[in-house]
Amino acid sequence: MFTGIVETVGQVLELRREGNVLGLTIKASFAGELSLGESVAVEGVCTTVTKKDDASFTVQLQGETIKRTSLGSLKYGQAVNLERAVTPTTRLGGHFVEGHVDCCVPLRSFHREGTDLVLRFSLPPELTKYAVEKGYIAVNGISLTIAYAAPDIQLHIIPATFENTTLKNLKVGDSLNIETDILGKYVVNALRK
């Protein structure tokens, strides 16, 4: 479980095929503090540490993760948002983020409106029921509040979030890892029954 508050931005050091899995090695300031088997959200995707040293850690990506997320298209040197899993003493400053990405969608626009930075994208129809104004959504692992939910999702980004995450590297058309609000999923599921 994560909060969607990005802890640091890491850097891709290596991508290598290991049979049916893709090994991903990332340089991270907290790598030396990690334990084998620990969960780390990489661009909002829950991964498991399989190797580590004081400067970097490695995770393995299965076919399903590569198909559903943008991790399979990462490049050497690319910046990635990183967050370690919450602990019982962690402040929950964002919202509940599982790291289970629902879909990958293209960024439709990213521009300024006055002093605001505005990000827009569309959700697949089956996910729109989980997006409500003033509700939460995770984009590349970043906990964000939905300003407008229809027809597109519109998010207003504060400068601190923009500067301290990989949002500053985005271009229109880039793939976004999207995780909708888990509480909304439970509510919709309960009402359906």
C-alpha cells in the first residue's frame, strides 16, 4: 500500500530480458535502506525488490505488468517516480494507492491556465465510474485530486508536485499509468451486488 506522495525521483540504469521477465534496475537515494522482497512503487506500479546494493535496486516485470503499464517502454537514464510502501507510522498524506495500475492512457494536454498547470486525459469507459470531481486518482504513482471528471479528466498540478516528480518531463502523447480510487471501486462493487 502506498500514499501517492512521491518520495524521490530515481533513474533507470538497466533494462534486461531474463527469460520471460524484464529486469529493471533503478538508481535510488534510498536503495541501501531497502530489503529483498520489499515493495516499491515505480511510476505508480507496485514492484518487488529482487536485488539491491547501496546505490540501486532491481525488480522483475512480468508480461501482465509490461502489457498494462508504461514500464516496458522505459529507457536507460529515464527518470521515474519512486515511493516505498507505507508503514504503521507513516503519515497518509495522499490517498490509498495499491500500485495496481488500471490502464495506461495517453496524455491529451498539459498546459498553463493562469498560474495553474493543467493535465488532461481520457479514461476508458469502464473506468469513468471511478472518477469523480474532488475524488482521487493516481497518475504515474502521484496522488492527485480530480478537478473535473467529464468529458476528460482534468487535474490542476501545484508547482511543488510538478518540480519534484517526473511530471516536468511529460509531453503530449506520453503514456500515463492510471490507478483509480480503490474506495470508489469497492463502493461501485457493493452497490452492484
